[in-house]
Amino acid sequence: MKELVVISGKGGTGKTSLLAAFASLANRKALCDADVDAADLHLIMDPRIKERYDFESGHEAVINSDMCTQCGLCRELCRWNAISEDFIVDPIACEGCGVCYYFCPEKAIDFPLKTCGEWYLSETRFGPMAHARLGIAEENSGKLVSLIRKEGKKLAEKESLDLLLTDGPPGIGCPVIASLGGATATLIVAEPTVSGRHDMERVVELAAFFKVPAMVCINKYDLNPDMGQAIEAFARERNVTVMGRIPFDPVFTKAMVQGKTIFEFDDRSEGSKAVKVIWENLVKGLETSTCREQS
Amino acid sequence: MIISIASGKGGTGKTTVATNMAVSLGGDVQLLDCDVEEPNAHLFIHPVINEVKTITTPVPEVDMEKCNLCGKCGEICQFKAIVVIGKTVLPFPEMCHSCGGCMEVCPEKAITETGRELGVIERGSRNGLEFVHGKLRVGEAMSPPLIRKVREYARPDVLTIIDAPPGTSCPVIASMKGADFVLLVTEPTPFGLNDLKLAVGAVKILGIPCGLIINRSDMGDDKVKIYAEKENLPILMEIPFDRKIAEAYSRGEMIVEVMPEWKEKFLKLYQQIEEMSFHKNH
């Protein structure tokens, strides 16, 4: 079983719309939404949730005021300024390091496990799907990403499917790192803008750092063809396979509004034609273990 | 006053709003780009950088001459960042959250702290606008400590505009906490609305007043507006889709540069925010 992770560096370049479009085209696949912070894939996949689980991760300090003598040691040791002058822990500032809990001479601090999200195993019209929801303002998104990818793989293996399509988060930090580890390859969705180029370069570097073969496609190519070419040149220089160009096409927004993939909405649109070419290149790219440039 | 510009969904136009507002207001303004994973504001501001600082976070270093392998450091660490294996202690600096627990608990005082590089902070200016951003080192997982360092540059005597990262988890909270106002930039699509609701949830947890900007306001549907009305969220600006704006953006140009008439709108936007936070405080 292979796993393709779609990432972008910059947000809003079209990761989720593209992944949904690939789901329309791919045979024998499972889906995984690893953008647990701001998950959107379900808005197109309309999953029927079959199993639901709490995501428990990390701890949080709670001071028991009846036992607290206000000695101040916890405030002195806490590096997050999470404990107020009247000895109440700010759950948002608390890092869950447990230093206060460990050192409190009165044993007045509890350190319960936190529930910081939910995750789901679902069925969709395109196959099984693993997805999650991180609680608002919660931590440990990287751990939830790792968990949901593992569950996605299990879903695919259970039904002997060939491919896991994973929608990754934006950025280059902990959730992105967690979404790349052990992936067969990653597709970077870039856009031909100064920001798109800058962010794509950093995410290419990240994929190289973690030794994940990278491929790139450029969305909204005609917005700035010169910039698009510059991005492709950079990609080739770094041995990142260029998979194709997608024109700016309102079909993406129109399909999204109706909760459809672009192929379900209009499979003859310019956007759909371009994505089909990219998908064919991706299939070839995934077949070879080293993802070299398509000729 | 601190105004944080956030969104939930990525690519909705946070940086566009932050840079255009900062440049429109001119002097006595500082722009802090806290999207340290993918900072972009400098690509539009073109600041002259005059200070570059490498930022580190403390991680443990063990003196094996002093260590008696008691294992207390591994016991206190919640992040599996230090373990005793056989006759040695292995710190995993990339897992460390810098709480200092291992150093504090070590009975032999065998642990001291060294630094793990988080990234750099660059500071500069353009036409009187003060500019600061953080750049997370590629491969570094934790952005909140670097974001907090960028925020230390906020000065109370001027207006601070913060360009926040997308999402709703810890890096976003680190960029919004303590702000006087949060400006949420969204787009009128199902993805935009879904992520906006999450972002509004985060702003509510922090108890900060907020308002909306709808970008590409003529694409998609009207569900964001219906939601805003129901939640009593003021829509402070709408930016229609304009290929001219999109193409200028692609070249690193700001709206106020290609369409100077927008300067007035960004000034008015700031006035509205000022009035709203004034009413809240008085």
C-alpha cells in the first residue's frame, strides 16, 4: 500500500480540492484528512461516521485550592507564566510539563489526562476515510496527525486497498512533519505568487530534510506564468518532479459550494482536464519508487 | 493597541490585509509577522533588515561525570525528551519543550542547559514602518516559542499589527493571546466558513473582540454573511475578486500600490477597529 500526502507550505493553494478530485479518479483507495486543525475534506466527502473516538493526549495541571498553601514554588518553577497570583492555572498557557505537579510540597496539584479532540472512521462515496477534529486552541496536533494516518493505513489494509490519499496541513511545523514521516511521496501544491514560491521552497527543503520524495504541481498557473516557470525551474534543480499546471478556474469554488469534486461538478472544465493529466503523472510517479521527472 | 489578523483557513488574505493596513497607516506602526512557518509579509513590505538574531530554546545537556543514572529526569519528562538507557542518559533535544524539569529534579546537579535553534528573528523598517518577523528553522517542529519571541518586540506606545498563521491550534493562540482586537479574514466558501467558525471559537475562548473581512466576496455563496449576522460579528470590509489584485499580489505588490483608492478604505477599517475596542474599554 502506498501513501500520497498532499501539502503546500502556503495555505489556500487548493490541497483539499485537488485531493477530493484525485479521490474521484483513483481506484481502490482510502482517504485521510491530516489537516486536523482546520479539517475541510469532510465538506466534500460527506462521510458517514461509523466509529468515533476521543483523542486523549497530554496532561494539564489543576491546583486544588483547599490544599494549596500558596507557597509560590509552582509559580517560580513554571516557565509558561501559566499560574496566576491567586494560584489558578490558565489552561491555555499550561504546557502540560508537570513540573508544578511534581514539585508541589503539599501535593495540591492534580495532573489529569486531557481529551483534546475526536477522531472518526467513516465511509464515503469514494471509500473509507479516517478524519479527526482537534479541539479549538488545543495542542498535540502532531500526535493526532500521526494517529489519524496510522488509522487511515489500517482502513486501507483491512480492505486490501492500494493507496492512501492524505490531505496534509499548511506550514512546515509539527503537524506537517508528522504528516510526512514514512509517506511514499508528497505532492506539493504551489501557486505562482511571490508567497507561493517562497513557501514552496521551504516545504521542498522540509521534504528533503525528512527524505520524502517530492512532486509539485502549480495551481492557478495563468495568474503569473513567469512565476510558475520559476517555480518549476526551482523544482527541477532540487530533483522535485513537476507533475503539471492547473489554470485558474472558478470550477473549484463552484464545485466546493455544492459539496462536489470538480469531476462530479463538470468533468469537461479546463481545471478538470488539467487535474486528470496531473493524476496520470502521479500514478506513474507513485509506481516508480524514485519519483523522477515525467517526460 | 495590538490587532491580530487571523483566519482559520489558509490563503484567505491575512497577509494582504496586514501589509495593506500597515502601509496605509504609515508611521507609529509596527508589523510583526508571526506566521513563522511560512512568513510572507516581507515579500510585500521589502523592509531594510538591520538586525538578525538567532533564537534558541533551552534543552538539557548531561554531565556523565556527575550523573548516577537515578532516572529521575526521564521520570519527570512528559515529552520523552530524556531517557536513561543502560549506563547512559540520552537527551532528544528535538522533543524537548524546555520546561526545565529534568534540570530541577536532578539530585546530582548533572544537568545544565544548552540551546536548540528555533530559527531567526529579523527586524527592519520601511518608510517609518517597523517590521519584525520570525523564520522557523526548516526541520524544527515547534513554532509557538519563536512566535512568543517575535511578540516580545511589541511596543505599547505604537499600533502593533500581527500577521498570524492559519489554523486554530497553539501557534494561532500564541499569535492572538493578549491582542486587543482580532480581525478574521475569510472567504465566502464552505471551507472558508467551516474554518471561520473554528477561528471564532478560538477568539471566544480568549475573550477578544473581533470583526470580519470577507475576501473574494463575490465568489462562493452567502452563508458566511448569514453566519456573521447570526453571531453578531461585524463585517468590516469586503474585497471583491479582481484579477488585477490577484495578479499584483502574485508579483508582490500591494492593493494600495496598484489601486491607491484602497488606502482610504484601510484607514477607515482601522478607525472602525479603534472605535470598537474603545467602546469595549470604556
